[in-house]
Amino acid sequence: KFGIDISHWNRVTSLNNDKIDFVIIKAMEFDTPDKELFNNIEKCKKANKPYAIYIYSRASAPDYAREEARAVLKLVAESNIKPFAIFIDIEEGYQKPVAQSIAVAFTTEIEKNGFLPGAYMNASFWKLAYSEDIRGLKWIARYYNDSFEPYCSYLNEGFDIYQYTSKGTVVGIENRVDLNIARDDIFSKAPAPTIIKKAVDDDIINRVIAGEFGNGAD
């Protein structure tokens, strides 16, 4: 699969591009939503593209990573958005010694709340942090002449998504954009929604029909 990741830095005019299989959208930086988050989600919906979201982490310890996870989960719940995965983006230098514990804390919290989690790091961070205890998808960044071919083997070495350049060009985005390739099965890893069947009595049915709990979008 071919995908892109975007934020407010990208000038996105349209995602209606047959070459794009998935999009990963910046959602937050610690607890501040990205200013183009909802515009980018709407563009994904219009183009019928599956999308994930990520939070750019400022965590320096596992407790802060769990706070970030709760912040992005709150955003998802309040906004009623449906990403196929929720990633933590670990890039800051001060995080490197504790990257593994941060990634484990974040992804465990996301998974506990019923979403497919994931962690993004560059190759040097992953070298220190790789662990099966990091839940969900593993997304690695490694640039080599802006080509995916030299390190395509990452996808057979425990990684699910490989970001191979920050200088990509695609129709529908006016400036440079990050490009990724992914294993074909990334979407099948998302947990199926749990459907709980409960008995509903006639009184509740009649009250719903009468509009007691709202109508239409309500």
C-alpha cells in the first residue's frame, strides 16, 4: 500500500488521487489539536480514503505518554472521528533513552480503549526501543536518496509502515509531503467493533419514536 502523512504544514487541495491508499493525519501536539486536522479528515472522507491519526509526542516519561493518549482519545470521542489507527510520533532527542517505555505506555492505553495503536520513530530510535510490548503497528522512518528500495526489507522485519522520504510529490498537495509504503494487511489489524445486544422494551422504543431523545442528527 502507498500512503502519505500530512499536517498543517502541507497545502492539501484534494486527496482524490487513485495512487493514495491511505493517509495518516497529524491530530495533536501534546494536547493541542493540529489546525488542519478536521479539514484533512473531511478531504479523506470526500476521497473515500482510510485515515489514521498521530500525536506528536512531547512526553519525557510514561505517565506523560498516557496523558497524551487520553488527550487524543478524548478528541476522537468528542469529534466522532473514526481513524483506523492512532499513532504516537516520537522524535525529540530527550525522549531517545526512554522511547521504549513511552511507546509502550501510549500504545497500551490506546489499545485498552478499543483502538488499534501504533508508534512512529526513526531507525536510530527504533534500534533502542524495538519491543513486542509496543502494541499495534510499528512505523519506521529511514531516508536513503528518497527511495524506498534499499530498506524495503523493513516490512519483512517486524515493521508495518516505512516512511522513506519527506520530499515526495503527489497530485493534490502543493508542497512536499512524506511518502510511505505499508504491508498489505495493515487495515485488517484494526479491531472489529464490539456489538452488544441488549433487550429493549416497548416503552423505550415508543419514547425514541416520539422524539424524546432527539431527532435526525441529534
